[in-house]
Amino acid sequence: EAQVTQNPRYLITVTGKKLTVTCSQNMNHEYMSWYRQDPGLGLRQIYYSMNVEVTDKGDVPEGYKVSRKEKRNFPLILESPSPNQTSLYFCASSSLRQVREGSSYNEQFFGPGTRLTVL
Amino acid sequence: ILNVEQSPQSLHVQEGDSTNFTCSFPSSNFYALHWYRWETAKSPEALFVMTLNGDEKKKGRISATLNTKEGYSYLYIKGSQPEDSATYLCAPVNSWGKLQFGAGTQVVVTP
């Protein structure tokens, strides 16, 4: 079954304790992305990756790191979590289409979400 | 950051009624528009990816139109059913590959 998986689904942690949220897709998608969802603010992009070893900042990258060592995995790392990072996090992936200006995305497939609470 | 506006923020619809709502986005450097449906406690799911001015897509009772020259898209729900209750997100993509989600329109269909 084609899917995007995230782990853990729920996490309560304390300020400053490093954590990693894993994301994996089995659709051989080039593009992967992390979003956070906060009430009234919609989905905001944290980081994205167009392919292995190619990552770039989204709109709210502060306090986060990512890596893309393999095509299927795109972990989100919080080196020193703070309470303002309490949020619902989604990982997404999609295939890319080649267009005149470069690349663009087909529809995105989302993971189930990770609800993170930082105390 | 792209300026994406969805209106209204929320709407209540009686079962059986039809409804529509808007996504506005910058018309310059437009490449594509995505629509997603997001049910409570689930993940967003893609409805449509639209690229051409005048494009119209349909999936069951849900359809969407696209005007790239003026920078808007309408999503229509015909004969709303309770299972249509969800937040509908639009996400324009510009020609540099920047994708930006709007805040969504929450639709509540009451029996």
C-alpha cells in the first residue's frame, strides 16, 4: 500500500531534550516536505527536499533540522525543543514533474501527523 | 511567502444545498493550484491539481475552476452531504516551485 508513515504519532517532551520525528514514504517520490499546523495559521512549511542530499528552508525553519540521506526517509530533528514548537506536524511527499522553469509538484501525499507537546 | 487567501473562513451548509468558496492567489508567476480536503483527525488528501487558465476539474459532487489571469479558484460542492464536512485547503505553486497553503475554508454540513 502506497503510504507516508510518521513516528511517533504522539510525543510529550521537555524543553531542551533533543528529539527526532521520522518520516518514510514507499512511493519513490523525489519531493518530501515537513509542515506544522497551528490553530488559525494553516499549514506552514518547515523544510523541504527535492531529492537525496538536497534540502531547503521553508517558511518557518528556525529550531529545526532535516536530512535526506535516502530517498524514502526525511527525518525532522529538533535539537533543543522549546514550548513554541508544540504543534501538529505533517510530513508529505510527491513526485515531481519537469516544467520549463525547472520542477513542480504533483499532488502531495501526507503522513498521519505527529502531535508534539513541549513542556 | 505567497499571499494566499481563502474565503470564507468557515461556512455552514444544510444537507442537500450546494455551496462554493474561493481561493485567491498572486497571478504573477503562477504555475499550478492544488486543492486538498482535510477531515478532522485525518491527514489532508489531494482533490485536484490544476494548471491551465479556464481549467475545470470534477470529482463526484465536488468541482473546481481556475482563473490564472485574475488569480482565483472556486471550489463547488453540489448537493452537500454530512461526509463533505471538512476543511478545504488550496495551495498555489509559483513558477519557482514555491508552494503555499491557504488557511482553509471549514465546511460544516448539517442534516
